[in-house]
Amino acid sequence: MHSSESVVHIGGLQVYPDMVEELLIQLGGVKSCWIKKMKPEEGNRLKCWIISDLGTNESALRTRVADWVQANLPPEQRPDHITISFSEPVCGRGIPGNWDITYQKDPSPHRFEPSLDQLRYTRLN
């Protein structure tokens, strides 16, 4: 478990990021996972950082995670933003920890360009 936040409030409800991490780590292809509450300028939902297993198809993993989240988690526990990477999350200064969400100006609400090498973003409804 990586979250430093033991409980956060989403939509007036208590959410336990560590619990969501534990559930996502059990999915095939997920090597490690971090769940954080978005920074105020990013929104008021959860965000997720997944390190995929070596050799895992990124597109298939993204679809599997998104489908599982929608089918199995209540709205307040669903990450609104998922990053799939091959390394740990870092903040803007390159220090391991909370990461920034960078959106591309794309007409599609579900596609974002990577802001760092080898990152892909997916926004979940």
C-alpha cells in the first residue's frame, strides 16, 4: 500500500485509498498501484497510478481496469483519472510522491497525451 492518505472525502463520503489500491493490485497485469485524492486544481475525485507488469499490453490493461472499476466500485471510489506507467509516480520536482495530471487539449474527453515519457492517461466517467 502506498497511499499516505488513510481516508479522504469524496462527495461527502469517506473513501479509503488503500482499500482501492488493494483491489486494483489483484487485477492481472497490475504490478503496483497508487491512489490519491486529486489536488484541488485537478478536481474532487480520486486519481490512480498503475505500474504495469512487464510485457502487459497497455491498451488491454487500460480497458480491463476501466471496465472493472465501472462494474465493481461505487462512484465515490472510482478513480476519475488513471495513469499507466513503467515507473513510480513523481511530483513536478521529480520527487517520488503525488503526481500532477496534465491534460491535452483534445476534443475527446477520454484521450490525453503523455506529459512525461511512457505515460498514458485515461479519464473515466
